[in-house]
Amino acid sequence: MALYHQLSTWIVDKYFQDEELEAEKRAYVLYYLENILAGTEKILLVLVSACLLSVLAETAAILLSYTVVRRKSFGWHARKSHHCTWVSLLTFVFVPWLLKEVEWNRIFLATLCLLSIILIARYAPADTECNPLVDPKFRRACRLQAIFLSIVFVFVAIALDFYPWLIFGLFLEAVVITPVFYSIMRRSYANYEQYQEY
């Protein structure tokens, strides 16, 4: 992350030199820039790896449904950047490569769709220690939007003859928001409860 910090600092110094950024605001800008740079590197690494293993379409489909629904349902994050990288490569590249030739049963895929929607309806949004979702109105809005997006992806997957990779991405996101998964990863769940709601 040192490289990302140096690059973020250079960007802030170059493009905000005529504006006075307060120390707290500057820290936020640097934090988000570092995360954007780190996320971009991970995405590129995942996509290049997927190309090398000839699973780019499968990886892209998983990433699409997972990422879009995750924007509203949130969920577990790895504690360290390199852990996130390894988990991303495993789930978005290695798993589709391993299962590429599997003949998927439609009943099984339909079950995954239904289970995903149930889990998202029950547990979205799931927060983290660093990002507790305190506002109950915001949580409710996120839950409804996550359910809607999940249903959209299910219909799209069905329209594409039960395309398994869209379903897998959705199911993956549904799993990482559950208390059981948080417990396995030894992370605290429902972190908003530690704060006084307003």
C-alpha cells in the first residue's frame, strides 16, 4: 500500500494545489484514492488471470452480479489487501476454471437463485467494523434495492438459459453477508448495533 499512498499523495498535491484541503478532508481523499488504486489493480489481475485460463466470460459474469448486488448488500471484507487478492483469484478465476465443464442441473441452479434471494432479503446489508451502517432508513433502502437487483439478475440468468455464472456471483454475495460466514472468518457481525441509532 506504500506505493498507492505515494501515488495518491502525488495526485492530491498536483490537482488540489490551489485548493486548501483540511487535514481530515485530505485524509478521506487519500484513503479513497488508495482504495480505488488497489481495487483497480485487483480487478486487472483477476481479468488478466481469467484471460490466461480462458475463463474471461465466466469471471466477468460472476464479477458483474457479485459487484452490482454488493453495492447495496455490502458484506465481509478481508483484513489485508493481499488476502483479498488471493480470495478474489480463488473465487473469480480458479473456481470457474475448475467448474467450467460441469453440466449444471436447472433445479440446482433454481435452488441457488431462491436461496440467494432469501439470504439477501434476510441479511442485507451486512456491515463491517470499519463501516458500520448505523442509519436504519439507509439499511432498509439498501435491503430493498439489493433484493430488487437480485431478482433482476435471476430473471436475466433464466432468460440466458439459466446462465450459471451470474447465479454463482449472486450466491457468492449472498453467502458473504451471512452471520455464519462472518463467524467462520472471525469477524463481528451487525456492527451498527454497537452505535446509538439516530
